[in-house]
Amino acid sequence: MLILLNIFMLFNIFMLLNIFILMFILLLLLILLLLLLLLLAADTTFSTRHIEHLFLFLFISSAATADSERSANYDSFLFEPGS
């Protein structure tokens, strides 16, 4: 029983570590995006239309990723072996 408890505690520690690493990576990506937007805003050759296109591209790509994940989950739910 004690061995199982130790394994469970290690699993929780690794899961928390993974969550913190992912949050750190997302924070770095957000900072990079903000720096990019600052550079685009500081450059006079870039208009607001370029920034709108950047946001539209990010929105469409994230929506497409979410849609593909959703359809993959739906397909795996429909076509389970043995059903």
C-alpha cells in the first residue's frame, strides 16, 4: 500500500511539473506575440490591416486545430473496436 501511495505521489508531482512547464511555455509564447505586435506597431510601413490579418490567421489556425481534435475524438468514439 505504501508503494502504491509513493507511485501516486510521484505521478502527481510529475503531472504538476508538466502543467507548470506548459504554462511557462504558453507565457513565453504570449510574451513573444506581444513583442511581435509591438514591433509591428512601431514599424510605420505596417498598417492595422497587417495586424488584423495576423490575428485572423492565428484565430483560423487555432479554430482548425480545435476542430481537427474534436473530429478525431468523435471518430474514435464512433469507430471503437468491438462496437
